Amino acid sequence: MTTAARRPVLVGLDEANVSLEAVRLAAIEARLRGRPLDLVSVFPPVPSDLSPAGTWPPRDEARRRMMQANAVVARTPGEIEFDSRLEPGRLADVLIDRSRGADCVFIGPTARHATGGPTAAEQVAAHGAASVCVVPVHAARPGGPVVVGVA
């Protein structure tokens, strides 16, 4: 007999989206759903002229964000199975791709691109394969108002 893998609750961070509130709410949701939590912190790909093992400040910053996110998960009541990954790429692309295997996706608001294009949060909400929760920087505590958008 085979059992299906439990689809994780996915949450992503990048340099424009350091929403620890999204991490906190994703951890609570993972615990409530009995799902594992997948944390992903992305950084621009390492330039080809730099050694993959060398110092790359954007990757170091992604590692720092991940350590902060891990601390938030550790403070969440109850036990949560979780995995943390650093990945090169754009946050929207990574989350959209990984949403195919996720139960739901959490992301904080992200800054608009200099080109005026859609934000990472907008792209994930529009193209993600799982339910997406865009968490404001200062999310309301339980019992507060809820806004739902259906397309």
C-alpha cells in the first residue's frame, strides 16, 4: 500500500519580501492542517565568474532571512515539521513552480517592479496552482476582518 505525500504549506521570502508575518501565519496554518511547512528564501543566481562556494552577498542575505524565518517557526506553538531551502531565482517563478505540489502558498506583499510590472505577490496569486494567501505586513490578529477575492 502506498500513501500520498502530504502536500506542504509553502511560504517564500526574497529581498523585497521579508514578511515574517507571512511565515508566522503559514506556520500556524501548517499546524492547523497537519501539513509540513516549506520555507524558501530566494536570491539572484550566482554570476558565472564567481565560485559557487564563494561569498555572494545576495545569497548571504537570503540565508539571514531564512534564519529569521526559522526563529519565527520555532516560536510557533505546537510541533511543525518544516524544511528550509535557499534557492536561486525569482520569488514569483520559484513559488509558482513549487505551488504545483503545495497545499497552499503564503507570501507577503512585494514592491512593484521599476518597470511597473506586476509584483511577485500578484504573479503568484494569478498563476499559482494552489490557494494563495497574500499576507499584509501587519496582519490582523484572529477574530479580525477577512477579505476574500475570487476570480
